[in-house]
Amino acid sequence: MSDRGILFLFSLLIVLACLGASAWLVVSGQAATVDGLFLLLTCLLIALAFLLYVVFMIHRAMEAAKPVARPKAAAPAKTPAVAAP
């Protein structure tokens, strides 16, 4: 597996772990304290950063898979007809 594939899977793992920790903080009621709220916001911020990286990787992979558009051949230039005197 390539290094990009490993980074992709690692990023997904981090996003899921952060979202799970955030859900646990809310369900257990620890998010009601100042420390818990700070931890909740930190988990959500880390999840957002890794999720943005995953989205960036997906868009970059889609651009690489897109066929390259070749420009059409230029039509020969038409010379204007000159009227005879």
C-alpha cells in the first residue's frame, strides 16, 4: 500500500476516534464542565482538520483520474476575399 493510502486510512481513524471521544464527552456529561468543554472543542477541531485533509486527498485523486481534455485542432484561417476593381 502506498504512503498516501496509509495516510488516508490514518486520517479516517483519527476522525472517527475524535468524533467518538466527543460523543462520549457529551453522553457522560463531562462536556458540561469548562475542562470538558475545552476537551470537546479540541476533539472537534482535530477531527475537522483531519477531515479537511481527507477531502483534499479525495479531490486530488479525482483530478488525477479525470481525462485530460485535448484542445481541438485550429481551423484554418479564412482569408477575406478581395474585390476585383
